[in-house]
Amino acid sequence: MKEIFKITLSLTAVCIAAAIILGAVYTQTEHLRKEQEEKTKKETVEALLGFGPGKQVPSDLHVYSIYRYVLSTSDGTRMLGYVLPIKGEGHVLAEVDLSGDPGKVIPLKAKEAELVERGPRDRVVSEALGKGTQATYAQTLYVANLGDKRLGYVVPSITQGFKTFIKMMVSLDPSFTLDGIAITESEEDPGLGAEIQQPYFRNQFAGKTLDQLKTLKVVKEPLPPEYFTALDPEKAKKAGMSQAQVEEIRNKFHAAEIYALTGATISSRAVLSGVRDGVRKFAYRWDVLKAAVNKQNIQTAF
């Protein structure tokens, strides 16, 4: 009986020690994973704004994060809540009802570092709202200024692909014309739908206006060879194309539809749908938010 007790005690001690070690390892690796995620996200946003590898990020580039929440009160009322950076230092939660009318502006008692990660930010927002209102995180939008001038926006979007959801980020200039897209998560088939990651497909969206997006279609036609080369910077460089030649060819196809990937029309249409939906919703919500900010006289940092 004593031997059984000793064995049980030893096994319990081993299990506890293993749990502590695994917990410590998880905590450390989870911290590193989140750091890497934030770094990757930052680099993706900067690249979409035109500052990828080989082009240094200017010191006067400022990218502001805006966190959008869906707020639900105990009486069933729903509205939007935007976490906004304000001039000087600090953030506020600005309420906007579904008709676009501004609501309360609630100061947030949190530093920038506390708002970067979703968990801590959710707690800050919930505490500010108090009991009776539930806040559900929706998305993060990015507003970029170069000095005191608006450079553009980066907007996330998600769409149903051929296999699973395709996540992307879309960059826009101040007039909501597309600058580019980045596929951030996808499980489309290698050699087929996975080609949505390639420059010759993604860069077809660059330069498309908001009005063009409304009627833009995917066509099952071969991508013209000169356009194919001009869409991929590496291929254009190898072909000896100058930047002026690349721009001339792209301008030539400015009004063209989106050429589908060979054998992956569904994936091609899914990306177009995601881009169109993300940009359309952002343009509408941005105008509503801008009007609400002006009415509430919020001195935003951007």
C-alpha cells in the first residue's frame, strides 16, 4: 500500500512539474508569437503603403490604428464603437448609431501598448462602457499620414474562397482608389487558387477606382503577355522594361476587367468579391465616422 502511495505521489509531482514547465513555455512562445504577428502586420501595412523592401520607411510616416467594435445594450440597441487616437496623447471610444448619428464619447484610461493586443483592449473597452453594454471586436483599420498630409488607408477584408476563407488587406489612396492588395491568409490549392498571392494577379487591382469596383468583373481570358510581365516587378526587370514602359502598359489596361487565374476562376472571383466588399463598406463607414467625429468635435490624431 505504501509503495502504491509513493508511486502515486511521484507521478503527481511529475505531472505538476510538467504542467508548470509547459505553462511557462507556452507563455513565452505565445508572447513571441504575438510579437511576430504584430511585426508581420506592421510590415504588411508599410509595404501596402509603398514602403516595402528596398524603400526605407520615412521618419514622418505615421500609421494610426482605429479599432471598430459592435456595441449591444441590454435593451437590444446596437451601435458601433470606434477606438480613436486623439491629439496629444490618449484614446477615446466614440459611439455611432446605425443611422450615423453620434453618441457618447468616452475617454479610455489606457496607454497605447494596452490597446495593441485584443485581450487587454477588449477589457479596457468593456470597463469604459460599464455593465449593460457588450462590446464585440470587429476589425482594425489603418489611417496613414505622411507628415501632415493624408497618404492613404489600409483596410482588412475576408471572403469565402474555393476551400476556406481568404483574408486580405487592401490599401487605398485618399480618394479610395486601390493602391494594392496583400493576401494574408489562404488555403487555396497550390498551383491553382494559391496563385492569388502572385504579383501578376494581385497587381491587376492597383489603380482601380471605387466606381470601377462596383461593376468590375472577372473574365476567363488569357492574360495579355505584355500586361503579365508589367504586373510583376521582377519579371519586368528581367525583361528590361523601364519604369516608364511598365506604367505605360499598366495604364493601357487601366479599364480592363480582372483576368482570372487559369483553373481557379472561383478563387479569382472570391478575391474580387472580398476587395469590393471591403472597400465599399470602408468608404461608407469612413464617411459616417468622419461626420460623427466632426459633430462630436473630437480632435483625432489623424
